[in-house]
Amino acid sequence: MRQPGADHPITILPHPGRIRIRLAGTLLAETDAALMLTEANYPPVVYVPRADARWAHFTPTARRTHCPYKGDASYFSLTTPDASRADAVWSYEAPYPAVAAIAGHLAFYTDKIDPIELA
């Protein structure tokens, strides 16, 4: 486990507005409680509370990855009437203490969904 620091900063802040996530026009998640995680030089990532997802469109997959700063991630595929995307969503079920705020949240690969609607 590595700690975020000056050489690899990670910040997690509440997003101040509503966020909607869709695939092929179908609403997958909508929330006023999203978090925005910024890590080092990577693009910011929106994390949506699991409670705000429409679970009928999510299927757990066998894929797992490890981040030395955040922990072990599990993945979900998405299916809507008009599209499907494999391993399009990830979640840290038990993230490391430095990023504990993202527990119970989902993140989406932006190239596998419609543009995220930020309000």
C-alpha cells in the first residue's frame, strides 16, 4: 500500500451538482452526492454512490485489478436495450484508508458510456 503525497497526490471532493450517467440514452445512475477524485496527472474521475445506480443494467464480472494507492477494484458490465459494454464500471469495495471516501461508490470508463452530464 502506498500513501498519496506530493509525488502522487489524490484529492476527493464532493461534486456540487447533479450527475447523470447514461449508456445509449438509458439512465444508469443519477445523483446529487457524487465525489470527484483527482489523482496525480490522470483526468478526474466521478464516483457515484452505489445506492444511486440502476442495478438492472449492471452485471458483476470476474475482472479484478489492483492500485497501490486505492486497493483492489472489482468490475461490472453494462447492458441496456440498445448497447452493452464489458467491464465498463469499477468499484473499490474496501479501499485503503487514504481514499476511504470512495467505498460504496462506482466509477465509469468515460469511453464506454455516453458523456457524463454534470450540472
